[in-house]
Amino acid sequence: MNEIITLDLLAIAIVCLALLSLAIALLTSRKHPYRNLRKNEALLDAEKLMHEAAEKGLRLTIGLGVNQVSSAPAPANLAGLPVLRLMSRRSVFNDQPAQALAGDGALAALGQLIVRGKYQNALATELFKPDFGLLAGATPYAYLAGLLPEVNYRANAGVFLLGSQRPETILAASLAEQKDLPLVAGTDDLSAQAVLLATNARLCLGEDALNAGAALESDPGAAASVRAQDWLRVLAVLGLLAGAVLKLLGVWQ
Amino acid sequence: MKKTIPILVAAAAALFILAALILGEPLAGWLEIVLNWAVIVASAALLVAIATLILTHLRNIVRGKRGFIFSIILISTFLVSFIGALVFGVDNSAYLRWVAAIQLPLETSLLGLAALVMTAAALQIFRSRGWSLLTLTFGISALVFLVISLGLLQALNIPVLTTVINYLQRLPMIGARGLLIGIGIGALLMGLRVVLGLERPWGE
Amino acid sequence: MILCPHCGKENLPQATRCVHCGEDLEELFRIEGMEDNSALQEEPDISVADLLESFRNDSSPKDEETRSADSTGQAYVSDSGAESNAEMPAEEEEQAPEWLARIRKRAQQEEDAAGELTRKGNSLDAARSEDHRGRVDEEFANWIGRIRENARRENLLMPKPAINSAASEEGVPEWLRKVRELQPEAEDGEQFAEEPAEEPAVEEVEPEEEQGEAAAQDQAQETESVVEQTSPEEILGDTEPAAEAVSELEPEPEAESAGEKAQPADEEDSDSGDAEELPESAAAPQFAPVLEELGLAADGAALELDEKPASSEELSADLLLLRRQKENAQILMNLIGEEGRGIPPAKTQRVSGRGLYRLILGAFLLLVLAAVLVFVPEAKPKQIENPAPAVALKDVLDRLASGDKVLVVLEYQAATSPELEQIAAPVLRELETRGAELQFLTTHPNGLWLADALMRAAEIPTRETAFLAGGRLGVLAAALNSEGNSAVIPAGIEELQKYELILLLEDSQTDIQNWIEQAGPWLSASKLGVLASSQNEALLLPYYDAGQLAGFAAGTLQGRVLAQALDQAPLTSAPSRAFQAGLLVMIAVILLGILSKAEADSSARHSKEPEA
């Protein structure tokens, strides 16, 4: 019980620290939220890809990843939504609008909401089709089976795989590589990251996949979150070092 | 107002669950209700997504869009599975075997393909990404752990070698821990942004 | 155009000599500011005359040489110049002002200066003989006429105010009337916008485009087939003479307002200029050098002299311009109609030969595996040291007594079921042997039929598998279910704290983290054990090291080790040799990749060195 209470207090402390970091980051970078921000090269390439797709009149396909059946999306599952938001906004009047595919019902609903919202904002609701945000499959392999034909679509300009992807997604990555399609991938799954490294995907490693909004400069909150993450990471490193030193000294066992 | 209500609902739900998890007993009953609601809503979202998928494929069939044959196959198999579960019940062993007999070969084939693709990707990794610290460490670590996974070195039962192998097997933990901490921090801050209304995953 | 005072015929404004009669157009030649002629009186006349005479004496041999070298026209020029000067009546000399006399004198004396123009004019006269005079006159007249006609067309193309259209009947503008005359069937549908055109060509494009759009909307069906079938080049290549005339016309307004015309019109005009060069007349070469010298180089597109303008062409110019507008408008309408529909994408070219190495590699791998499976006998498992996490899990399993409840959670996909069954089957058999009370739970729909297969593989009696909905929310609800009455928890599943061991069968990082992070804080560390696929070993190590897991076994190798430790026989279908063969192939492929890259870099370096 004491252990649980200690853990709870520690959790509360970490959450408070995170809140404080986020608040400070928001306040200090209010005017220039994206200045001197560490950006991921893969997501910068994603923005270039969006422009190229618009110029060439081709389509971008984004796979939002998988999730447990009938479960609420985790933060890692939401990693692809900022990219989808930006992609949809830029492709409203394109020849080929962006195509979003999800491996979870809630993700598919969110994806469709986002796309519909962009069309509403552009006052072009008549151009919206529910096909733009689809459920590719309810299970991970069903999602993969639904993703592969969309990656194989002949008018693709590029493929995004952002969210919680499994290692089997290498099939989609390999197919994109065969078709000479640029691929931007980011996942929280360690095995999938290792597997995607073997492809020619532009990879977002670790928490970079969760910071798409900051990299694409579409969300000041995400930018503040990146700064707060960096501060918390420094604190975590200091804490680990302190714990190791204390354990070495025999103070902490 | 239309945009404020979802933010308020999300923030209230998140704060309530946090409070219930911390306080425990006083809010346990309410927490259970909220969790029930969340499960129902998530399941309903899945049903809606499946319905959208079915309608999309029906539209493809009606319009004769390219690849509509696959849409016919999808809808027919969905209907057969759905009706079969309704008629026989999901506890029926024959029904379960029948579904497993279709799903198992399909998924196993995909995984086998993934293995072949990984093999081909291993050949190309240095050509596509060039010589860099990342690719070099990846290649070296892959070789080391593939050799360890063979089990031949462990079978030699040399104490020093076994010690080295045990040490090497614990090395991935370092990188994994770092990645997990980073992902955890990122997820924590994203969750806080959702609670505070800074992040609205549900759209505009 | 200026009129010659002698013959009364028209001449170009820049001409100083009449091309018809050869007379000087002197009275039309004005030099401004020559009233102030004090600057010219720099030297006394005597000295000037002497100077000029001396020049004349010096230059006379040169003149003779030049005369012999030049054409007869030039000789005629000097002679005619002298003659013309001689013919000048004395009366005019007396009446001419002093400055004019001086200029004439200078013109006589200095041939190269003022005489150049006259020489050219005289050369024209010399070139003309009696035989050619009539034809030249006629062609020149035609040429003048065409210039006049072009100017008139320009005036026609300029938008005229509706008030000024004298021919309007019943308030209908003349251009509309002309359109309706030529296209009576479209009369009912046409609704051209009537806008006053009092502004210059800057606004010409806009009202024309609006008119064209309005017309196109009404005549969409009629012109659609024309637009679809014709390209701008085809339109321009139309054999109608009116189209050619219009194409001749278009560069003229374009020349005047080149920067203001629409780009498609410009492109079409350039195409028309290239496509429709009409042959020049036979006499044009004679005029061409003259015109060029006079600065009146004939623009091939602007001065097509072969076709005589006629009144019908005036009408067709307006109509074709409108038709072009209609066509443009129809194209615009089609584009708007296609908006959002998506253009059928062009087929991308498939690069051949790219996938060949994949095919070879895959075939090689399959061949090796098949050969090992068929020909290599299964090796007897050797005793190897257990990994620490597997040892820890074994210890937990050893502590279980008969009647202890064990919750087996299935969270893997069908694809990884063979691997998980290899790992889990011996463990389940051991638990069944010990008399533990096994309950099966799954959070995936797949788990319902995979549990059945697992139980058969483990050779244990089949039990009902409960389904826990909600994923991580369901796990959290199950962990918080202290009273055992939660609606989320399926029937038969008790509180998690009541289980001695919760054995997770996992193939996904997300599912592992869900249980450890959602349920772990409410469970003691000794209650969670994991049997996972090999890819999750790296993830499980930190959690085991942190004490959040009782133990784990990841991969078939650790599964075999665990089975040996439990004195259970691994599954007979476990092909360890084939697995090892696959690993060896992977090792070989990675080494091959490194070597091929090194070889490619080396050859690239060697190829660069000779160039350096």
C-alpha cells in the first residue's frame, strides 16, 4: 500500500512538473512558438511531399495505425492526426484528395471528422466524401490488408505511416519502396521502428512521431509540448544519474 | 459553443478519471460507470466505422469502380461471418474452427511475406541509407543478436562466453528504456494537451 | 499618310520624296527651331564656299568611283538630284527663306547627309521602269488599302459604346446583330452581356470573357463537341478563311496591348503566327528593303497582303472572337464541372527489373528452409543456461499449488499463433499437471478461436474463453474491479487480485504496456508473467528489470529452454533447425549487403580517380 501511495505521489509530481513545463513553454514562446525548435527532418520532408502532391495532381495516403478493438485511442494512436489535418487542408481542391486509413473504429471516426471539418472550413462540403477517411480493418492484419491496395494506388505521390504501427507494416513500406514512393513513417512500437529502419522510409524515432504538429508548424501547443518534453527529458536524465550515483554510494538500495 | 462543448467534455472526463484513480474508493463506482460509457462509445465508433466501410464498398460496386470485385468479396465474407455468428453463436466450436481455418493461413502468409521482405530489406539497407552511425550500429547489432539467437554459442556452455552473451542480451534494454521514457513523456504531454483543450484530435 | 503636293498621291509619313512622282515633299518637311539660325552662321560664306569647293574637288574622284560601283539608281540619284535642283524654279529660290536655301545648298554639296534619303528615293525611281510602274502602283495601292483596312479592323475590334452603334435595331448592338445573322439557331439562347466599351484594350479582355462565359453557359451543348474534339492548334488550323483573317488580326491588338491580353490568346496567336504564314507577293521583295530602311519592316503576321479584306471578314472577325471566347468559356465550365471529381490518373510506368533480386532472395530463403525441413533431422535440444527472466518465470510457476487460480490472457494475432503456441503449450501443460485452475480471457475477438487452437495444441481440456471489451479501458476496469461486480468484466472472471498468476500471451508492445501500465499498479509484481514473441524481448527487459514483471519468456528459443526447465517436452512441430537456417540466411544477407555496398563504393571511387 505504501508503495502504491509512493507511486501515486510520484505520478502526481511528474504530472505537475509536466503541467508546469508546458505552461512555461507556452508563455515563453507565445510570440514565436516555432523559433529554435528541434524539428524532425522526416516531417519537414512530409510538408514538401504535400506541395509536390498538389503540384503533380497526385494523392497522399496516410495510415493512422492500429489500436485495440473497441478501445479508446492512446496518445500514440493520435500521432498521425495533425499530419492528416494539414494534409486535408492542403488537398481540399486538389485533383486527388488525401486518403486516410485507420485500423481502429475510433481512429477512423476521428479521421473522417478531421477531413470533413477541413472541407467545411473551405466551404466545399459538396466535395467531401466519406471515402476520404476509412476503416481499413478492425484487426492489425486486416488493417494491413486494407492498406496495401491503397499504397498500390497508381496515383500516389507519397505514403505516410504515422501512429501505432506493427512490424508487419514493413510490407506496406516495401511496396512503397518498390513503387518509388516517398515514405514517412513514425511509430511508438520498438520492433516496428527497427523494421522500418531497414527500408528507405523517412523515420520519426521515438517521441518525434508524437510531435508532428510542432514539426509542421501547425500547432503552437505541440511546439510548446516539444520544449516541455526536452526539459522533462533533461530532468529524467538527471534523475537517472542521481539514482545511479545514490545506488553506487549505497544510499539507495 | 459548438467547439467548446467537446473540449469541456474531454477535459472533465480526463480530470474525473485522474481524480478517481488517485482518490480511489470514493469515486470507484462513478469510475466504473464512466469506463462503461467509454467502452460503449468506443465500440459504437467501431460499428460506425464498419458501417462506413460497408457503404463505401457498396458504392464502389454500384458505380462499378475499378476493383469492385474485391468489394463484392469483402461484403460477402462479412455477411457470411456476421450471419454465421448470429446463427451459430460465437461459442460454437465449428464456427470458431471455420473462421480460424480462413484467418490463420491468410495472416500467416502475410507474416511470412513480411519475413521475406525483411530479408530483402536487410540486403538494401546499406545501399539505401549509406554508411552512417545509425546503419552501422544497426548492422552490427543485428549480426550479433542473430548469432546469439542461433543458440549455438550458448550450447557451448563456456562460462565466459555465457557471461558475455548475458551482458549483450541486456544491452537492448538500455535503448528500449530510453525510447520508452521518451515516448512516455510525449504521451503524457499529449494527454495533458487534450485535457487542457490545446489538442483537439476530433477535428476543427 | 501624307499627300504629295505635286501628284496628289499618298505617301508614308516618313517619306521626304514622293514615291510616285519623285518630287520632294519639301513643304512638308519641317525642322523645328530652325528660326534661331545664329548658331549656323559660324563662318563666312566665302570660306564655306571655298571649303566646299575644295571638298568637292577632293571628293570628285571618289564620287566617280562610287557612282561606277553603285547601281544605276544611285548614279541616277546624283544626277536626278542635280537635275531636280536645276529644275527648281528660281522663283522658289528667291521666295524660300534663307535657312531653307542654306539647307538645300548643303544637300547639294553634302550628298551623304541629306542626300541619302533622296538617294534611296531616287533608287526607287531608278528601279522602276515604265514596265513595272503600273504593277508597282497597283500593288502599292493594294498595300495602302490593306493598311487602311487593318486600321479599320482595329477600330472594329475596339469595343464601341452601345450608344454609338448606329446600326442597332431595337436596342440590339450591331455586333450582336451580326452574330445573330450568322448564327440564327443560337439566337434564342445567346445572351451576350452588353457592356459599354469606352475604355482601352486593357478592359477589352474582361468584358469579352464575361460575354464568352455567358454565351458558353447558354450554348454548352452546342459547342461542347467542338471544344472536346478540337485543340487550340486544331482550332487555329481551321481552314475557314475567316479564321485565318482573325489570326491575322489578333497579333495587331496584341502588339498594342501585349501585356494585357490573356495568355491562352497569346499562345494561340503565336501558334497562328507560325501556322499561317501566307506567301508574300512577288513585288514585296522590292519593297522589303525599302521598307526596312524606312523603318517600316513589314510584319509578316500583320501585313498579309494576299487577301483582300471584305465586309464579311469584318463580321467573321467579331464572330470568331466570340466563338473563341465561347470555347474558352466552355473549357472553363468543363474544368469547373470536373472539380473535385478527380482526373483519372495516368498509369505510372513500372520500372522493370527492380523486384528481381527480391524474387531471387525470397526463393533462395524458401528453398533453404524447405531443404532443412525435409532433409535435416530435428536436433535433440541441448541443455543451455536459462535466461534470467525465464528462470524467474519458472520459479513463479513452481510456486503454484493445486487449486491456485491462473488467468491466461490471450492477446496475439493468428499470424503469430504458431510461435506463441510453441512457447505457451508446455507451460499450460505444466499448469494443468500441477492442478492449477486455468481461466482464459481475451481482449481481441481473434482470441476466441485462437484459445481453442491453443488448448488443443497444449492437449488440455477445452474451456470457455471470456471476452473483455474495451481494450485498455477494460483492463483498467478489471484492475479496479475490487468488488467483482463490474459490468465490463465478463462473467466468470473474478477480481484480478484473486489470481495467483496472470499469464499474458502477447505479440504486441501495446498490449503488454496496457497490462503493465493499467493493471500493474493495482497488482503485485509477482502476479504478472509474460510469454511473448521474440520481437518483444527488448521491450520486456526494462519492465522486468524494474520489477514490474515476475518473469517472461520471449521467442521459441527461450520457450524451449523454459519447457526443458519445466521438464515438459516442446511441441513436436517446433522446427528449430529450420529456424536456425533462416537466421543463418539473414546473417548471410546482411553480410552480403555490407559487402555489396563496400564494393559499389570502391568501384565508384575507382571510376572517379582516372577522371581526376
